[in-house]
Amino acid sequence: MDQLSQAFRQQAQSAEQLRSAISGQLGSTDWIGQSASNFRDRWTQEYEPSLRALAGELEELGGYVSRKREELHQAGNVG
């Protein structure tokens, strides 16, 4: 269960790194026009918040698995 918890937390970090990398790249890309504006709007209103939410949920799941592992350990069901 420790590995599962770690996996969730690592993937949360990956999602946050992806969000950060794309935001940085988008901010430094010379792209103008209506398509650029539309994409940037969708990024900030849809995609970026979705990646933040994903990272948060994965982190939360990692904590949940850790808590359950501890509960099972205390109950004597996990070594």
C-alpha cells in the first residue's frame, strides 16, 4: 500500500509539472491572433484548472491510501 500511495503522489507531482511546463511554454510562445486568444482562454478556464484538480485528487488519494494502510496496520491486518 505504501507503493500505491507513493504512486498517487508521484503522479500528482507529474500532473502539476505538466501544468506548469505548458503554462510556461504558452506564456513564452509568440502566438497572436484569435486562435491564440481562444486557446489561452480555454487553457486558463478549462485545461489548467482540470490539471490542478487532477493533481489535487491524486494527492488526496495518496493520503487516503496511507491512512487506510495505517488503520489496517493498527488492526493487525498488514505487516
